[in-house]
Amino acid sequence: MDNEREIMTVAQVAEYLQISEVTTYKLVQDGRIPGFKIGRHWRVRKEDLREHIAKLAHGEHL
């Protein structure tokens, strides 16, 4: 297993996807990127994000 973080912040997801933090936050909040809240803060599992990207790459609309 690599040493990448399993759980990512909105800022880390934005950097990973090369989009703005504001856009990333909206996508997570709207359920278009799989995420969960810990208190008031959104987090995204890297594996969930990879699976989501793979589905989008194969033309699935989520």
C-alpha cells in the first residue's frame, strides 16, 4: 500500500482534480463527488473518488 492519504480534504480533492475549492465543495455538497461530513468538515475517501472518476470515464452519469 502506498503512503497516500486515504481520506482527503476538499482542498486536497480540488488539487487532485485540478479544479477550484469552491467548485469541489459544491460538487461534494450536491453529492456529485462522494463525500461525508465529520462535524462541519467534508472529507472524501480517495478510493471512492477513484471509483467515481472511473465511472465518469466510462460514460456513467451520476
